[in-house]
Amino acid sequence: MKVVALVPIKLNSQRLPHKNILDLGGKPLCYHMTENLVNVNGIDEAYVYCSDESIKNYMPEKMKFLKRDSYLDGDLVKGQEIYESFINEVDADIYVLAHATAPFIKKETIQNALDKVLSGEYDSALSVKRVQTFVWYKGKTLNYDLENIPRTQDIEPIFYETSAFFIFKKEVFTKMGKRRIGNKPYFQEIDDIEAVDIDYPEDFKFAQAIMKSRNNSGEEIKIWEKKN
């Protein structure tokens, strides 16, 4: 089965200008995700899909460039239009749709999700964050009874999509209404750090703080003790 990875990128970001090429830990933001993709076993080709060829200066050498129509950079263009355009140009059995705005996703995380789809047991996979706490929706409790409050560890968890990556068989998109999640998806749980997604300036500052803390991770952590 042919597996192709796709990273859609535009350089004219509105909420955080030039976000995909901002320096994060000594590398462009977009480099972190693309570096993982070219090193995942089973991915035959990995593309950055962008209207500006200068993006090639910020990619790993193994990453391929495919120029897209500048129309797809429009603020009102839906993701489905971008994915459909790419799929019409590059054929594959399985697509790995990943976003450069999730710089802390681990290669092993993508690998595990892809392996689940390649096994044939699942028709798709996506990165999700598990939330196991008291949740409300439209003025009502979503996962617990107000008259029978459970312990936090016993509450029914919910999962939200992080949009870091979606892995799907071609027919999921072409035969199920241009979907990126099929009828039998694998939920790849990720931790709080992997779930970081950069859209706004404050998100980027948070990512910088994480990078800085990693550089200082060798510092000993001690439990506070009261001095007599």
C-alpha cells in the first residue's frame, strides 16, 4: 500500500504572521513536524503543499515540494478543498495529513497511529486529547449526573481532536463525503505537550517556554521542605 504524507502550509498567516517559519528551538516551526514525517517507517513520500516555493528553504531534504494554487491560501477556503486538490494530484492508498502547527508531536506517536491503519483493523486514525473531568455542553452536564457525582478517576472521559494529524484510507475521503475520519477510527491519545497547537502569538510564546524548559531539564527537581 502506498502511503503519502501531506503538510499543507501557507506563508500569509493572519493571526500569527509567518508562523510556519518562525524560529522555535533553533529550527523553523514547520521543520519539527516535517522532520518526523520523513523518518516514519511506512511513509513512502512526504509533501509540503504550498503556493510559495521559498518554503523549501525551511524543510528537510527528504521532504518533497508540491506547488498549490494561490487560491487555496484564501482565508475562507476550507481544509477539504485543500485536501481534495492534493489527492487529485498525488495518488495513494493511505494519506497522512499533518499540520506544522503541532511541533511537539513525537515520531513514535505518528508511527503507532499509522501502524494501526496499516494493520487493516482501522480505516483511519487521529490525534486526540483525553479529558477526564466534569464537562458541560449547552447548559447541561455532558458526562456525569449532578445528583450522583462520581470520583474524577471514575468519570466517563471525553476526547477532543487536536488536529495535529489525521491518517485515512483514500476511500474514506473519496467515498464518504470527503471525510478525514472514517467509520472505524483509531484514537491516538497524546499528552498535554504533544497537544500544543500554535495559532496565536500566545501559543507561540508558550511553545518557546516549553523549549526553554526542555533545555533546562537537567536541573534537579526537589520537594520543598520546611526549614526549622
